[in-house]
Amino acid sequence: MKKLLTAMTCLLFLALLVPGAASAQVTTAGTGDKKFDTQLRKLRDASKADPEGFLRRLSERHGIPEQEIREAKERHGLDEADVYMATALAGRAHRKVGDVAAEYKQNPGQGWGVMAQRMGIKPGSPEFKAMKADAKAHTSHLKTMAKNRKKMQDQQMRNEKAKARKLEDESKRQGKGKKK
């Protein structure tokens, strides 16, 4: 009887836990292209290391003011993948990022692929392929920058340790000199 109660309690706990975990995960509505969706997830993850650098680069690459992108992100609660898509589509459609984001948010359940089609960018078209390639370039750049930051931090840490050892050695030498 105790085993049955324990098993039922565990099952109930799992049943409550799984939906909560699923809803806690951030998901970007798809583009209709599995590879592109995967690339957007990678972009979102890579951009977390340097969100400011991500927005700055996005602004530079698409010729849209960084403040406009930032405002759309905050006003519409976009994650980094959504920010990329809104910015890329706005740049290609010559629209404001906030307008694209607002339209996207007004149509829940419809993904970025539908938004792109509304703006005249069909899946498989050269423009759509260019957005995919650009997302991949952003991700590669972000990963490279993160590696470089890590190398710099490691070098700084080694330098600080070397300085500390040097100071320690000097104080030991001075201490021995006074005792004699």
C-alpha cells in the first residue's frame, strides 16, 4: 500500500512538474524552416553572453538605430531571436522594427515565416536565404567574441596571479633581510 501511495505521489509530482517546465522554456515561433529555427535558437543562446554587443551589431548590419531595436525589444517583450527576425524583416521591408514586432505580437501562433511572407519574403527566396545566412553570421560572430572575452579574462587572471606571486616573493625576501 505504501509503495502504491509513493508511486502515485511521484506520478502526480511529475505531472505537475512537466507542464511547468515546458511553459518556463522560451520559444520563438518558427519560420517554417527547421534549419533556420535551429540557427535562431543558437543565436538566442549566443547573444546572452553579450546582449549589448548583439544589439549594436544588429543595428550596424541592418542600418537601423540601436535605440529603435532596443525599444521594440522592451515594448513587445521579444527574446533575442525575435529581435533578430523583427530587425531583419524591418530592414528588408523598409519598416520600423516596432511596427514589425507589434504585428508579430498581434498574431500569436503565426510564426516569423508567415510574417516574412506578408512582407513579400517567401521561404526559399534569395531574401529568406540571406536572412538565414545573416543569422548564422551573427551567431558565429557572437561565439568568436565570447571566446575572445574568455581568453582575455583568462590572461588577466594569469597576470593577477603572477603579480600576487611576485608581491608575495618580494615580501618574503624583505622579511628574510630584516631578520639577519
